[in-house]
Amino acid sequence: MNIINKRLIMIFSVIIIFLTVTSILIVSMFSNAEEYALKSVNAHLYDSGTILNAGDITDINGNKIAYTSNGERHYSSNPSTRAALLHIIGDNQGFIDGGIQDTFREELCSYSLLYGVNTETKNTLCLTLDAELCAFAYEQLLPYKGCIAVCNYKTGELVCLASSPSYDMFNKPSDIENNPDYDGVYINRLYGGLYTPGSVFKLVTALGAIENIDDIHTQSFKCTGSYNTGEGTIICNDVHGTVDFTQALNYSCNCAFAQIAIQLGADKLNEAFNLAGLNSSVRNCDRILNTDGKFRTTADDTLGTLGWTGIGQADTLVNPYSFLSFVCSIANGGTSYQPHFVKTAVNSNGRTVYTAEPELSSCTINKTTADTLKEMMRSTVSNYYGDYRFGNLTMCGKTGTAERDNEKPHAWFAGFSYDDSFPYAVVAVLENSGSGLQYAGTAASEVMQKLYNTIN
Ligand SMILES: [Zn+2]
């Protein structure tokens, strides 16, 4: 009797183990089926790790910027357009970080749990980007490293995006791994870049002042070309005399903004940095994660450090994508959508199988504050930079010339069209180029004017 019982228990145990292992396998197969099917060892989609078989990718005008024909993956026939679009589409081998050929594999390869990968009918991924404008923007960046992006601030749709350095994937430079000209070449700098902001940061200090200093609009600030904080001296770009808050931004007066930063203190300045969304790392609806900014100043730092922080020097670092979201929110009355560029995926029957659902921006500020900043940025262009620099556009903007030890400065421009019938915001960073207005301001203006002329 004992022996029979023991045998029964053993058989029962074996059955239980068998059922458990089988269940785990089935669940794992279903939950990871997509990953298995889309792996680069799948010969239907890849050859030696190179993507071959995926659907079309089209720009906003319906131009095919990637497609498969006769078992080969094709891109733009123009080598410089291929280089300009490399960071958006990605390359065949998957070197590029965040290319949509990788992040939207499921949609592009028409995968479903029921039917697996369908190699006959493929979906088309429709972007909001204008490929020609991206190629033009890429030319404006050269020969510098950096990025430019233009976004519709009402919808969050990016119409232009370029990152430099880049390369033609069909003619990859042999020295790409050790030539410093290609440092960070696989990174899309809009999402992965982290820069000293220089004077574009004065928009953050101004945001803090509007929110926290009641009489900021009636204060005046003295600039003799330098400002002694008592714990270090801040040097200005000029002798501005006595300026009010708006003039301080117009002239980008370091002395005035150092005084404002000291009034605010490290905690309120940090609060403004967070309110602007610059500390946020967000995975947007394009499934791309941007790098979060760094604000390192604390209440223990000297007044000199606090002053330098308020004018965008010191240790603060900013990501261009976050800064674009910030200016989109200023332009759009305090809030906006996260910038993104994948709009829909459509199958061969014309049925939409994916529609972007953009999230609200990580920067949400109140409307009065946003409108005040908007008017101050408008007067900075009209009273100081000059409207003539922007052709037919009515622009709001702020430049930054971020000083670097033993290097040329990083040039920044962040701004947007004041006219909401042309609702576009722009951010441009040209690394180690020189003056913000001269380099980033010019590049941003050229791209915005080209977009304006294309639409009108
Ligand atoms: Zn000054």
C-alpha cells in the first residue's frame, strides 16, 4: 500500500512539473512572441543583422525616405539627404540610437500575435517631418556638431530635425571610431545632447523671477560692465547702465541677471529649472527617451556661483529637446504637447493601424507667466537682435553663447513665431562655433524662413 501511494505521489509530481514548465513556455512564447519574431536573426526581415524587409517610411509630403524593393532596403538617393535623415530613420545595422526603423519595427514589419510577421503586406509609417527641410537644416549645422529642430507648438509635431555629425550609411567613414570629428556620431543630439546653456538660461531665471519676485517689473538694475557679489565678480558683455527687467533680457545683461538670481536663491532657481521641465527625462510617443538636464547649484554655494548659475554658466547642463518643449509651452500659452514626429502607420488597405497619442509637455506654466515671457522674447528680437534677421517672420527669441574653457563657445538660439497662424518653435545648438546670434540665430532663421516660404 505504501509503495503504491509513493508511486502515485511521484507520478502526480511529474505531471505537475510538466504542466508548470509547459505553461511557462506558452506564456513566454506569447508575451515575447513579438520580440522573437522581430529579432535580427529572423531571415524574413534581416540578412546578417542588416534590416531588409520592412514597410515604407514617408515624410509629411508623402515622399518615401525608406522602403524595401527586391529584398533590399532603400533610402533617399541623395547621399547628403541620407546623412541628414540617418538619426531619424536609423541605419541598417542598428548603430544609431533611437532610429524609428528600430523603435517602430512592430508597425513597419506588420507584426501581429495571430499571424506573426507578415512579409507580403507591410505598413507605411507616416512622419510629420519635411525631409527636404531636414536636409536643409543639416547643411546649416555644418561644419559644426549640434542640432536643430522645429516644432508646431500647437500640435507638438516636429517638422524639422537634424543632428550633426552624421554620415552616409552606404559610405561609412573608415575612421569613424577614432576620428574626433565623429565623436558621438551615433547619438541624435536633440535627445541625447547635454550642454552648458549660456544666456538662453536667462529665460529660466526670468521664469523664476516672474513667479517669485512680486516687484520684478518695477525693479531696476545697475550694470557697470561687472557686478561684485561680495563672493566673486560677474562680468557683463557690455556696460548697460541702468536697465529694467525686460531690458535686462533684451541686452542679455549678466549683471542684472546675476542680481536676480541672488534675489531668488538656489532653491527658487532650482524650482524654476524643474518648472521649465528641464530636469525631465521623458520617453515620448516616438518611444525616444531624452536626457535629463542637470542643476547642481545648492544653497551652500557662494553668491558668485549663484550669479553665474543665473546667467547659464556654472555647472548647469540642458538638453535641447527639453528646451524646445519649454519654448513651445511659452509660445502656446503655458502648455503644449511633447514634440514628436511619427504621426500614423497605415496598412496596405489604407487602414490606420497606429496613431500618435502625444503626451502633454513636461513644462506647464501659468498663462500669465508664459505670456509675459513671450512678450519679453518678442521685444528681445524687435529691440535688440533686429527683425531684419528673420525676413518675413515676427519672431520671439533668446540666444546663448555658452563659454567653454579653452574652447570656442556653444551657440544657442531658442525661439518661436509670434504669429500663431505660423505656429512654429525652433531650437538650434552649434557646438564650439561662436556667438549665439551669429551662428545659432542665423541657422535657426534660415530654417524657419525656408519653412515659411514652403508653406506660404
Ligand atoms: Zn550688463
